[in-house]
Amino acid sequence: MDVRASACPLDCPDLCSLDVSVEAGRVIEVNGSHKTPITRGFICGKVRKIADHLYGPDRVLTPLLRTGAKGEDRWRALEWDDALAMIASRLGEIRDRAGGEAILPYHYGGSNGWLTEGGLATRFFRRLGASTLRRTFCASATGAAARGLYGELPGVALEDFVHSKLIVLWGVNPSATGIHLVPIIDEARAAGAKLVVVDPRRTPLARRADLHLPVRPGTDLPVALALAHALFERGLADRRFLSEHCDGAQEFARRAAAWSLDAAAAEAGLEVSALERFLELYVASSPAVIRCGWGVERNRNGGSAVAAVLALPAIAGKFGVRGGGYTLSNGDARWGLGPEAAIGEPAPATRVVNMSQIASALATLTAPRVEALFVYNCNPVATAPNQAALIEQLRRDDLFVVVHEQVMTDTAKLADLVLPATAFLEHRELRRGYGAMRLYDSPAVATPPGQARTNQQLFGALLERMGLVRPTDRHSEDELVADIFNASPGGAALRAQLARDGVATPPAGATPVAFADVFPGTANGKVQLTPPALDDEAGGLYRYKPEPAAAAPAFPLALISPAMATQISSTFGQLRERPAELDVSPEDAAARGITSGATVRVWNELGEVICIARIDRDVRPGVLVLAKGFWRKHTANGFTANALIPETLADLGGQAAYNDARVQLAAL
Ligand SMILES: Nc1nc2c(c(=O)[nH]1)N[C@H]1C(S)=C(S)[C@@H](COP(=O)(O)OP(=O)(O)OC[C@H]3O[C@@H](n4cnc5c(=O)[nH]c(N)nc54)[C@H](O)[C@@H]3O)O[C@H]1N2
Ligand SMILES: Nc1nc2c(c(=O)[nH]1)N[C@H]1C(S)=C(S)[C@@H](COP(=O)(O)OP(=O)(O)OC[C@H]3O[C@@H](n4cnc5c(=O)[nH]c(N)nc54)[C@H](O)[C@@H]3O)O[C@H]1N2
Ligand code: SF4
Ligand SMILES: [Mo]
């Protein structure tokens, strides 16, 4: 048995370093190592058990052609050559007749690397003149807000949280979504740090926190603005930092003045005393860090809310010390590298389709209508909004659906053609972390089962078959990786680090301190507290959009869908046997005669879900929780939370507003 070094590129901030035991090309065991220091030699249960995913009965092993009606689950195995010929001829025919824009690539992160996302897939669809997908499932509102205020600026390194005296977890649940922060928080607390959690649910860390603010979903904006306003009004704002490092402070203060602590507490469903206590802790503590998560962005106020939360450390003067400031996505750690250099084809100005509005796009776009959907790195039936409408569209006989996948997902089941994809231990991946500031170039360590092929192999073959290869093209993995590094002045040094240590750290180091080692990446190097571009995009940044009163009587409950510990979004869902459970507060359950374990119906104008209820004291009244990532088999009627999620967007980044679902609930 061989032990090989790798790194986990799944959509998780931690970017664990791995030791993978391999025998005869098969993964036997996966353990954490120490190359990413926060891994500390341990990893999550999901990846420890990845052999069940790689070699389980749901793995797609050959190309499969649908032989029954769409969704009927009857397939015939094909040779790759025949599958590729079929795709090339169908896409070619559609392009020649209806135009390239009748073809829509559909992809999100998959395993989030720069080889599997980007690379030859993007080159292929650009040269085909396909419609352009705007990728908005996740982090597009947070990304727009963070870049608007700070430009590209790395946040507080996760390992530096040990130095913090106050840790604020705002719409983030590391106990499930980034487990390596938990022991770091424990260490900080052992050294005297306080912990504040802002979350509608009493999460495991909220239970242990010094202060938990159980906000109503979507009300972070008033809370953050009221805190900012109180800082200004009480003379607690850091005037020196604001004048030296910030633009737009006056305008920000003017807008924040719309919210007193009283008004914000009423809107968010909190005690004013809790907001006073939060303010007191925040002012008194240094270093203080706000770990902003992705629970803040997924509603109609989400972009403004994230911007307001990120403004707080500037207003309160929390930067410039190790362990102080904010952490959002450390993907912005200024690597000076990106996947674009490997694509080798400029983006054409083709029609843009927001992936979070896919159901409507398929139903309503004309000139041209979408006739082919090519899905890779994504499982939209489980993860996109408006699930029932999407399923109906995928069933259309005049829509050609190709899905490149590792396992038979709910999306693959609705395809015309399914192609077997490799998983991360079976292909090379270049990946930088969005929590841990590390970069890996991990080789394949295991043999792909069956006829699984990498994204590069698939799209390289299609480029060739469709006559889209140019004589100057570079397309081997080595060439793509070389192009990524060669495009950057710091690339050679990073490559040398990777060759020497098996891991690289950003040019500014793995634990840069904002406003000491690194400064905002905005045009003038200052924080933009009210950036005009965001103001335009949001139609008024920091302007709160309350719940539409008309909807309340019919659909009085807010449904949120946070992450599960046992999956990454829908990834690994095939391994779960237990049905989905809907968490209901004791109050809302009692009002409807619902007991734990009862079958319930939860619905709105978009659809309904029939599943099992669990009475949960950790959920605030008025809120229901049905996790993201369930598969259709996990509920009694084959629909998940996504069947209740509207296609309306957050105010920035075209972001999906997953937590804006409003529903009614009844016992069945
Ligand atoms: N185990 C596991 N790890 C994951 C993932 C996974 O699915 N499973 N997903 C990965 C991905 S894709 C991402 S984007 C990250 C997400 O990482 P997190 O941001 O931690 O994930 P979520 O669970 O979506 O949301 C965090 C919290 O926000 C709360 N919340 C919901 N609405 C609101 C609100 O309006 N305001 C506030 N303040 N809180 C709210 C939820 O109750 C939840 O506890 O995790 C990554 N890591
Ligand atoms: N209800 C609700 N839904 C949500 C959210 C929510 O908060 N609530 N949050 C959203 C968030 S944060 C995110 S990030 C999205 C994620 O949504 P998706 O992008 O759909 O992510 P996954 O569910 O992880 O599915 C990724 C798929 O890509 C496949 N894959 C992985 N690597 C490769 C590869 O190399 N090649 C190919 N061809 N395929 C590969 C995996 O097998 C997997 O099936 O979900 C969103 N969905
Ligand atoms: S999913 Fe996250 S915690 Fe699990 S191995 Fe990967 S990086 Fe580590
Ligand atoms: Mo995400």
C-alpha cells in the first residue's frame, strides 16, 4: 500500500492536506495531514468515507444513453466514441440552425479547482459561441460587497483567530461547514476570547456563545446599520482610521442613521439589550474579528447586509492588529493567479443567463430558445431555485441534456446522455483555498473506475471533434498549469514553492494582517464605504427592503436551508439513506398540532414538500429549517427545499436568494 499526498478541493474553506492510502490504484483510506496547518491531522467524516462515493453502486462507469422517456431511469451503455460523436453532431446541428446561443453550459464549482472549472470546458463553449452562464449560486453577493468595499483583500487568517479577544460568527456555522475553525475558536476562548453568534438558529457554537442574536432571516442589514449608527452617534467610531483609510464614511453614516438600536431590534426580532451587549463587547475588545458567512447574503437584502457587516471593523477601528478585522472569502488572498490564463480564448459577448433563474430561462428565453443544456460540475435539480419548474423543463423533449457526472444524481437521471466523470483523487487539480490561504497542485492518486474521464479529456475531445482546435492551442494539463503560472509575475516563485514543499502560500504570506501587511485593492487603496457602482447595482445600497406585507398571511414562515455536516451541498447525498427532516420550533409545531416524527406538508405558490418534522428548540419561532443538498429520494413527494425557493435575487451579484422562501406548514 502506498500513501500519497493530496489536498481536498471540495467546496469547503478548509482545504485540508491529505494522506491517501492507495492499493492497486484504489483508495483505501484518507486521513488528514499537516501541510495545511489548520488540518492538524484530522478531516471530516465525508472525505474519510470517500471510498463509498468512489466505488459505490451509484457511480457512473460508462457513457449512458437514455432509452426510456425522460426521467424513466432506463439506459444503454455506450462507447465514448459514439457518445462524443452524438454530442458533436447534435450541438453542431443546433449551432448551425439556431445559433450557438441555443446551447447553454451549466456548471458551478464541482470540486472547485482551476483545472476542472475553467480550462478546456470554457474554451470549448466560448468557441462554440454558446450562451454565457452567470454563476450566482453562492458568494456572488458576498464577493460583490467585499470587492466593492475593500477590493481584493485577504481577511484574517483562520489560524490567527487564536489571537482574537472577540470572535463574531455572523451567518456562518463552522461546526458543519468549516470544522477546523472550531478548535481554533476553543483555543481563543481558553485564552479569554468572547464569542458572539448572529444566526436564526441556535447552532452548536451559538449554544456555547457568550451572546447569541437569533435574528429573523434577512434582517442583518438593519442590525449592522444600527450598530454602525450607534458607533457614530456615541462618538465610538474611529475617526482617524476613517479619515486616513476610508472614503464615503459620511454618506455611510447618513444612511445608517435610518436605524436606531430599538428599530433594528424590533425588525430583527431581538431584545434591544442584546444589541447593546453586542455593541459593548465589540467596542471593548481588540483584536476583534467578524467571521462573516454565507447565511447573510441569500436574501433580498443580502448584498447590502454583507457590505454593512464588513463596514463595521472599519468604523470601529478593528484593523491593523493580528486577529482583528473580518474574514469572508480568503480566495482573495492575492495569488496573482487565476484560471483565465488556461482558457486561451477571450469571452465572447454572448447572451448571459443567470444560473439561479434557469427554470424561467429554459421556459421563456427565445431568439434563440435554449435547445441544449450541458451540465458539468453541478447538480441543479438538487441545488437551483424553483425545482419543480426546472424538472418540468428538463423533461422537455426538445431540450437536449448532457450531464458529465461522477454519480447518478437527480440531474443526471433527467439527461439524454450521461458521461462518467472522474473525482478529485482521480485527476490532477490546482486549487487555492477560500479559508486556508494555501495552494496545491495535486496529482491524480487513484485510477478512475470504469471509463470515467476528466473534464479536460471530455472537452478536449469535443474541441477536436467539432473542429474548434487552433494550431497554437496548448491543451495538455502540464501546458494549462504552466500557462496559469506563466501569466503571473509571481508564478515562478509559487511553482518553486510547490515543487519544494508540496504546498504554496500567497506572496503576502499565509497570515497577512490587513492594514499592516496588506491594504485594500481598490483603485485608491482606501476602503469604499459607499461605492457608487454597488449603489447603482443595488438600486440604493443599504436601503432595507422589508417583507412584502401581502405575502405574510398566506405564507407566514421563513424557510432557510443551511448546510448539512454530512454532505457538501448535494455531493455525497446518494450515500444518505435517512429521509430529510424539517426542523420546526415547538411554538410553530404546537400551533399546528405537529409532533416530532409526524409527516408534514410545507408549501407555497411554487410547490410543496412532504417530509418528516422534527421539533427543534434551537430554531426560532417563525423559521423552518430544511437543509440544502437533499436528493429527491429523501422526501415523500420527491421535492426538496429548492421547490419552495423563488428565482428572485439578492440585491448584489445576481445572487440566489435561497433564504427568501416563505411558506406555510401543516400536519398531513
Ligand atoms: N459540511 C458542509 N460543509 C460545507 C458545505 C456543505 O454543504 N456541507 N457547503 C460549503 C459551501 S458551498 C458554502 S457556501 C459554505 C457555507 O458556509 P456557511 O455560511 O456556514 O453555511 P450555511 O449553513 O449556508 O449558513 C450559515 C448559517 O447562516 C444561518 N442563516 C440563514 N439565514 C440567515 C440570515 O438571514 N442571517 C444570518 N445572520 N444567518 C442566517 C443559518 O442558520 C446557518 O447556520 O460551506 C461550505 N462547507
Ligand atoms: N436550498 C438551497 N440550495 C442551495 C444553497 C442553499 O443555501 N439553499 N446553497 C447553494 C450553494 S452555497 C452552492 S455552492 C450550490 C452548489 O451547487 P452545485 O454546484 O450543484 O454543487 P453540488 O451539489 O456539490 O454538486 C456538484 C456536482 O459536481 C460533480 N463534480 C465534482 N467534481 C467534478 C468534476 O471534476 N467533473 C464533473 N463533471 N463533475 C464534478 C459532483 O459529483 C456533484 O454532483 O448549491 C446551492 N444550493
Ligand atoms: S470537506 Fe473540508 S473538512 Fe472535509 S476534508 Fe475537505 S477541506 Fe477538509
Ligand atoms: Mo456555496
